[in-house]
Amino acid sequence: MNADIAVREPSQDLVARVAAEDPRFWAKVQVTPTGCWVWKGNCLPNGYPRLTRQGTGMYAHRYAFSRWREPIKSGLVVDHLCCVRNCVNPMHLEAVTPEENHRRSTALMVLNRAHCPKGHPYVESNIEWEGRARRCRVCRREQKRQSERRCALRRQGKVA
Ligand SMILES: [Zn+2]
Ligand SMILES: [Zn+2]
């Protein structure tokens, strides 16, 4: 959990409000030590929490955000700052553009990946940091060797 989210921890007031205003919703919430409100109700195959109201299915996290944070402007998606897909804590959510959401999830995927694109493990000894990006040392060496080989061949006049 990052510090950003800790600041956004809902006050007991919000807990009391949600429990009072929508007990059916609150009954399906399990609060975790990290402050996530994990949805115990149905989830869609994609892992997002589902809620049914008056026969209409909707995303439970979108419902929570629009009811206890602010209305969701059209075209915006609700992003999980905590990265827990079935969390419905309004304070862990943020309405962003689909582009921003995509950018964030790709950045995260890259960071969570345990291997480089060639399958070498991203262990401490094999990581070279380039700003905030990780580079694989094995691949680096391989690339260097290849370019040296190309240079040698070029010197011998075998490639243009
Ligand atoms: Zn959460
Ligand atoms: Zn590699």
C-alpha cells in the first residue's frame, strides 16, 4: 500500500454513513487490514464487483464511488488506486479517463512482471535501473555482444 492511499483512508464517519444509508451494500463488504472494502457479493468474470439494484446489474465500485464520492462524469472509468479489483472503498477509487487508466495498468503490469521479455528473472542482481525502468543485465550483455559481432562482420566487409 502506498502513502497516497493511507491518506485517503475513510474516516469512521464514512463507514457509519455507508452502513446506515445502504445496509445491504455494507453487509457484502469485508474490511481488510489495508483498508480495502473487499466485495463478498458477486463478481463478474473479469473480477469486478457486481451489484444488482431493482433488477439492474452494475459495478459495485462505480456505485460506491458515485454515491459516496462524486458523480462519475461521462466517459470516465473508475480506477482502483489500491489495485484490488473487487475493492469498493470509495476512498480507494478515482475517476479517470480510459487512456489514463490504461497507462496506469500497463505501467503496473510492467513493474509487477517477474521476468524480462526474454524470460530472464528480474532478481536484484539482474536488474539495472534506468530511471524508473528496469533493464535486464543478461539481455544487455547479449545485445552488446550482438552489436560487437555486427561491427566485426562489418569490418570484415561481410555485412553492409
Ligand atoms: Zn482498496
Ligand atoms: Zn533478459
